[in-house]
Amino acid sequence: MSTLTELAQQIAQLYPLQDKKAGKRYRVVSELAGMTELEEISGEPRYIRTLALKDKRVWELCNGQAVA
């Protein structure tokens, strides 16, 4: 059985992007024509301009680095 810490680490690996303003985690589903489809842990899709992912004030990878 996984501990709570291990579970949190697994979620961070599966959903590596964090919207720092909203406090939600996402994974990248697809990218097409300058748009990126993200999926929240709850399964809700979100579409965002791919260039917007470079905003370090909003987006962060699970390892604490900004999205490149």
C-alpha cells in the first residue's frame, strides 16, 4: 500500500504541470496549431495557447522549474 507521500509523488509524475494561480495540476494531452490541450486531475479538459505555457508566473513543472 502506498503512503500519502508516495501517492503525491505519483500524481506529480502523471500531472506534471501546475497552474500556480489556480492551484490545479494538469497533464499535456496534445498540441496542435499553437494550442495545447491539458487535462486536469478531475478529467476536465482545458485548452491554452502553447506560448502561454512559458509564463513562469503561472506554470510550473512538478520538479519546481518553470515550463520551457
